[in-house]
Amino acid sequence: MNRAVKMKVAVGLSGGVDSSVAAALLKENGYEVIGLFMKLWEGDGNPTGGEHGGCSAGGSADREIARSVAEQLAIPFYAVDLAGEYRAAVLDYCKREYLAGRTPNPCIRCNQQVKFGAFITRARQSGIEFDRFATGHYARVDFGEGEKRFLLKKGSDVRKDQSYWLAFLGQQQLGMTLFPLGEQVKTEVRAKAQGLGLSTCDKPDSQDFFAGDYKKLINVPPRPGPIVDQSGSVLGSHNGIWSYTIGQRKGLGIPAKEPLYVIDVDVAKNAVVVGFAPELNHGGLVASGLNLIACDFIDRPREVAVKIRYTQKTFPGVLTQLDHETAAVSFTQPQSAITPGQAVVFYDGDCVLGGAIIERAVD
């Protein structure tokens, strides 16, 4: 992180330890820092009842914690009301995806359209002036002289790297963003917060994505249907396909000689399809909404490292761009639980090539 003089940086303060330390580091490095808080919920409460942080935060309690951090750091603090934008971009999107039998990723959607989009726009429209925007993500941004574009890279702390969640940002967003924790490790961040006596120093880490919180907002009448195996035999029943996701094991209520898993959701038949663990494996996928960061187009099949969920390690695959919006990925070895609606992210070493939204598994 380069030292700067009189550059004004707005830090997205969430009420967590990471964004608190990000703001502190920027101030120490000579930036003029202000704190911005995203008010995501109409009223004071969180209607999901979630306590997992990430996009489940944004209520009055988090706002007051963020405000206290700003006071400790002696920086201005502003709360930006984004409840309408968040509902349209994230909550309504999640509801549509669940009802379509898919599993959405609200945090990726929030980062792309709200946190690094509407948040900045609305703050500036309200008269808050700043030159750069910063968050407490564990990721890095560099300008590639060879590529002549901004590059998103993994955070130095491999256990906390959050580049997966940022793979749908565009060049303009990356160009104005600072990630002060990109070179930090979590233990250093905790120690820094404790040393400064920040009120967030012992606050538990937030969880970036918890689908169960968002299912509570669907609020539609039950729509019973069958739970079937791949041959079509009825094994049980469900009250709505939105309650199930690929790879789910718990909550099926079906006795079997081996554990059963959700292997497909058939929207046309309003059916949940189950099978045994090997039936979850596939050799590749097709994805849409392709967002390339490190290049404009991939003109030939390219070996990449692949992630289809945040919690997993990358694995080898071959990426083929089919058209401007669509890509296919073939895996070196079959992978389990390819989930439509979730993000697939492509890496070349530490560099994020881009990401896309999984449409279907292929073999």
C-alpha cells in the first residue's frame, strides 16, 4: 500500500474488525479517511434474522459499532441508505433464483452492484467527496503494465483470501478501489486492532454467505411436489423446490441404505431429484454472465485453476469462451455438486482471470 498525501479515501465500515483496521492503516499511511456505512435494511431490524455478517449485516447495531470505530479513529462517518437498491439488486434477485430452482450467491451480487456500485454512486450524489474507495477484503489490486488493465489478485493470507467474492468487479471499480489488508494476515489484523484498542478487536469474523437467511424472505405459499430418484420413482415429497440445493444431504427425510443427496432440481416437474454421492460428480460446466478481468477475450482453450465455491481449494481445468457472455469449463477430474446460480471463478496463479455464473453441469 503506497503512502499518499491528501488523497481522500472512503472506507466501507461494516462494524467488523477487518474494515476497522483497513481504515486505521489508511490513516496511518497519510490518507484523508472517511467512514461510510451501508444501511441495507428498511427499519432497524434485519428481516432475515441472520447473524452471519456479510450481506446479512447492515442494520442499526452494526451502524452504531461502525460509528464508534470512526469516533475512535477521529474520522468523519456517514450512513448511506441503500435499502431500496439492496432489495432490488440482491433480495429480489435471490427470490427469483430460489423460485427458479437455483442457488443464488447474494454476496457476489452485492459486491458487484451495491457495495462497489450503488454505494459509491449514492454517497457522491449526497455530496460526500472522495477519490478512492476501500474495504477490508483480503485481496489485492495491481495495474498490469503488459495487460494495460487493473488486475485482481489473491490476498497474501491464503486462508482468508476473498478474491472469489470480487471476481465480478469491472475495470472502473477495480481502478478506484484499495484493499489495505491485501498484504496482511488475519493474526496481524487482530493484533493491530487490539493494539489500537478498537472496539471491534474481539468481534467474531463475519460469514460472507449464508443462503438460509435469504430463504426466509421468499414468502410464497408452499408448493408441494415429489422427491424422486433418477429413474423417476417417487421416494418422498417436498413443500417447495426453493428449500433444496445441489449437494444437500440433510432434511430429505428419506431412509436409504446409503446417504442420499440432492443431485438436481427439476423446475418443470416441480421435483427434487436425489441420488447417491457418485451421482453428484460431473466433468465440467457451462456458465453465463462471464466477467473477464485480466483480458478482454479468451481466444483459445486455456488451462486455469477453478473454484466453484468459496470454501474449496482450486482445481485444474480448461476454460473455453463460447461467446461474449458464455464459457465452458472441463475438469481434469470430476467435481461434486455443480450448483446452478453459484459462481465459478478462474485463476492463473494468484491472478483472477474472471468469473461467471454456473448454468448447468456437463459430462
